[in-house]
Amino acid sequence: MKPNFFHRYLSSKVLPIWTILLIDVFIIVIASLLAYALRYDFRSLFLESSSIEKTIIWSVVVNLIFFRVFRTYSNVLRFSSFIDIIRIFVALTVSYVLLMLLSVFAGDNMPGMIAPVSVLFMAYVCSFAMMACSRVIVKTFFELINFDGRHSVNVFIYGAKEAGVNIAKALRVNLRNHYRLRGFIADEPELIGKVMMGVKVYPNDENIIDVLNERRAHTLIISPAKMEELKKSDMADRLLANGIKLMTAPPLSEWNAQTLNKNQLKEIQIEDLLQRDPIVIDIQKVASHLEGKRVMITGAAGSIGSEIMRQVASFNPYKLILIDQAETPLHDIRLELQDRWRDIDAETIVADISNAPRMEAIFKEFRPQYIFHAAAYKHVPMMEDNVSEAIQTNVYGTRTVADLAVKYGAEKFVMISTDKAVNPTNVMGCSKRICEIYVQSLAKKLQKQGGHVTQFITTRFGNVLGSNGSVIPRFRDQIQRGGPVTVTHPEIIRYFMTIPEACRLVLEAGSMGSGGEIYIFDMGRPVKIVDLAKRMISLSGRTDVKIEFTGLRHGEKLYEELLNVKELTKPTYHEKIMIATVREYDYDEVKDRIQHLIDVSYTYDQMKIVAAMKDLVPEFISKNSCFEVLDKK
């Protein structure tokens, strides 16, 4: 057992510079004596004492000069690195080359002034070996006295190339008390069976579970370079099914001070395992639309609105006008802006988009050029029970903002819609479809009038991972509480996209078109919700959490559609973005019918309001809802 006082004393002390320099000088002296002894014999130390003394003096003086130039003594020995060894090598090489040249040119004129070249070369080799070894010994000694393996976890690293090796180095240097490297896993045949950093490289095959168990390693760290392979294979499911904990590290570019700390090494989340191709957007085109512009974002404190704000902030807008009626989340956005984008001129405004006089005052003061309209009520069961609010916020609020965009000359209006607007089966989805109808009909009317008009763009996509109130945060909370995890139906499926992915596509779509388009996104493959729940339970490492089926909620359907069956799509230059060709409505007719719907919403008669919605959107067929009776009439 290590004495605590000894450990604390050594850990808190650092050798002063003069001590390290003195040690290096002592090594030069010993190396010179050893070189003479090796070149001749030990008797020469006494017979050639005059020559040896001069050689030592010259060696010390010249080396001191270049130790000073290259600052070989300035590092802390216990933290020596390869760079420090290189610095020593260069300093010694320059010093001894000069000494050898001096020996050659002074040998005939001043015999005995300095040792022959052969002796100096051996002294050079001995000096470098002893100095390098001194650093390695001190570094190893301190690593040993600081190592406490009682609480360390045995780990393997998947990925034996640069990224994986960098993680292994970080474990050895910074995280040795937390993790103990027991092996690498590789896909490359040329690496399998080799030994790297003292551990073996194993193949990624069907026996890998047995290898991990044999080495008592129940944690696997995935190299960032291997995340795509992990997504595309069944490896993650096999590992999770056998109780192997999965962790990952960020790319090297995101490491703090080019090293890895414990907080950056994180457990893999369900979002990391979605089989999705990375989404690339035309940064230059998006930047040309947003740089130097006054950009308004409604619903700016929500999941989508706040991420749009973060991405827009990176394009150097002239001003941000952030609107939300949720005070506390908007305050959090204000604090985030102060921390991360202090130089951006931003207004955080608490306002309800359905408050027309308030919104007009905001438009009149700030005159936004670019509007991202993300404000809306979005939870299906809540809107089934609060129909009037769905109309007054989603429909009336959208109409208010859209009309003000035209009145105050905004260049572009980008509306965030949803896949639930296609063949809607619930109030929320139908309210968003009505928003789409109004915005598109307004855009077509303006285009017919000609001149400078506001371009209206609609973007439609499915569920986003991790958004407020979405399924993944709910499952995560249920798992932490010990379950059960509640799934509405064993066959229910959904499309998923991460919030940053969705917002990147919103920005790209916003830079397209001339107005009136409804853009839909390639959401990838749909995910079975029960499979999502099973994976999340496995990722948590818990075996006692059960899944419980609760039945479909009001207005919920088993699968979502991104397109109406009567709609066709047209491609764009971006493979992930398509244009939906939908039924077009006459603006004057739509305007009157929407006004009637808004008027009816203030009666708070839910059946009457939904009947008016179904009249406006005939494809709205209620599912699992009290409003189904309206479809039977």
C-alpha cells in the first residue's frame, strides 16, 4: 500500500529548471567518461586525464549553449512527450556535430585539445540514450505512483487506426484510473493479430463477445471513425444483447486541448445508432441568403426554433428577432446567446403570434427580411382536447405572421410544417394543413400580381429526435425510473430525423425556389417504436425494465405519410429535398373560409370547429377520436 504522504508529496512537487539542467550536465560528463572507456579502456581515464578534462569542458559548454537555445530543460519530466525527446535529440546533434568539426580541424594544430571523432560520437549516443531514458523513467515512475486500478474499468476500443490509437493514448495518460485498455477490435485484416500499445488487435467477427468476456471487458469504446460501420451492421445489437456497454468519443478536432477528458467520453445514445447518411448542405448558398439580414424566428425557444437560431447565428446575420410566448425557455435562449454569440445583435421578445396588434408592432419596429415560422402547438392528444387553441395559434397565428411579412416587405417566409398534415387524422395535423393551404394560396396570388413579393416556402418533415415532449426523452425518463416503457401499439412506426439534420434541410430549402413550394424531406427508413424502446433499454444496461402497450391515443395513426396519395413529387438539386405538387386553392376563397373557421373557434364548440375544419380539408378523417362521428354524417 502506497504511503499517502509520499504520494501527495511527489505529486505536488516539480523539479526546478536548474536541477534538470544539472542532471543533463551530469549525464554529459558521464557519457564522455563512458565514451573514453569504451573507445580505449578504463586505464585511459587515468592516463589521458588532461585530454578527458578538456573534452568534458568543451562538451559541457557547447551543450549548455544549445540546451538554452532549444530549452530542453524547461519541461516537467513526469509529463515528457515525444516532442521533448525530439528537442533533446536536435540539441545534442547540433552540439556534437560542432564538437566533431572542432576535433577534425583542431586535431593537427592542437593535439590533445579535444577527443577524437569516434569518442565524441560514442559520447553523443550515450548522452541521448541516458537523457531519453531519464525522462521515460521519471514519467513511468509517476504514472505508477498515481495509478489506482481499484476502480478502473476494462475496455476494448473498436478501431485500431489513428482515431482509435488517439483514444488509447488518452486512456493511458489522462484516464488511466478510470479505464484499463485490454485490446483493440479491427476490421482491417492487416492489423488483426498485431500488438499495439501493449495489447492485441482482435478481429470483428462472431467470436468477439467471447473475447470480451474472456478479457473481462464489458465496455467497448467506439472510435468516431467506426460509427458509420456500427450503424450499418448488427454489431451494436449483438453487443447490447450480451450486456456490453457502448461508449464513444468526439472527433479529435473537438477534444479539449487536443486531449480527451472523462466528460467527453460518453455512452452511446439511441440517436447515434440511427442508420442515416450524413446530410450535407450548400453552405455558401445558405450564407448568401442569411448573412447581413434581419432574421425573425417564431417559436424560437422550441426544439426546432432554437436549433434554427443556432445555425442562423453561424451565418453572421445583421440582427436576430426571436419570438416565443414561453418566458423561461426564451430566457435560456438569451443566456445562450450571451455565452456563445455575444457579438450578434439579438432581440428576445415574449409575444403570442395570435396577438395581431403586438405582432404588427414588432414587424413595424424591426422589419424582418427573412422569417422562419416555427411557432405552433404540436402535440396531437393535447390539440384533440383543445381544438380552439389549435386554430387560434396554428392557423390564426400563421395567417397573422404571413400577412405582416407581406405588409412589411419580408423577402422570404419559411414555414415549418409536419408529416401529420398529409391525410390528417387529428386536429393538430389538419391545422397545419390549413396553414399550408393559406401560405401557398397567398404565395400564388402575390406571384400573379408581379413585382417584388415575399417568397413563401413550406417545409414538411416527420418527428425529430429529442425534441421537447417527444418519445425519446420520455422513454429515457421512464427507463431511469425503472419502467415500464409505454408504447401505444406494437406495430406503430415513425420517421425520425435529428434536430440539427432537420434544421439544416430547412435552411437549404429556404434558399430554394421562387415561392409557393412545399418541400418534403427524405426522412430515411421508418423506425418501429417498440424496437426503438428495446434498443434504449439495452443501451441503458438495465434488464428489469418492461415494455407496456397502452393503445393508440386520440387522433394517432400507426404510420405517418410525407405525401398525400394524390400528390406527386419533383426532385431538386439536393437529393434529400423534394417538391410536393399538391392541390392549389384560390386565395380569395381560402381567405373567407379560414376567417369563418377562426370565427367559429371563438365559440369554443369543439364539434362545430372540427366540422368547419373537415369542410375546408375533406381528406381530414379522424382516427380513434370522438370526432369520428362527424365523418359518418
